[in-house]
Amino acid sequence: MQTPAQQAYGSHYFDPTTFPLAVREVPASSEPQHPYDLTEINHYHNFSELVIITRGQGVQLVNGVDYQVSAGDVFLLQGFAAHRFRTRRT
């Protein structure tokens, strides 16, 4: 059974006084990287997220479908698409 998705808010990621763009490196560890890190928690948001896999591999769950991802993959998560990483490893 899939857990309900949490809402991620743009105000937790973007500075409201500048261009709304944030760049974050998320290592393969499962430790949260910042207070609002929902990488491994099913979530959605009202902004788009560009993901670039620079090393390692894993499984990204998007709207209930598993996708194998690995270094070199690039994908765009549109707002309101429920997603999370099931696994991440180097």
C-alpha cells in the first residue's frame, strides 16, 4: 500500500527575493540533507523538479510506477506528481 504524498512547499526551497531556482546535491546516503528533505518520502509540489543523476543508481517511484535510474539520466518531475526515491546507491 502506497502512503499518501506530502506537500512540499516552494518557500522551503527558494529564496522569495531572487529567481526561484535551487540547486542541491543529494548524496546516496539516506540521511536528510536539509530540514525539508523529502527525497525518500512520497511527496509532490507546486513547482517542477529537474533531476540529474551524476553517479550511482536507484529506483525512483513516480505516480506509483517504479523507474530504474542511473548516472547520466535526466528527468523532469512536473508539479503535483507524487514521487520519491525507493533506493539510492553509489
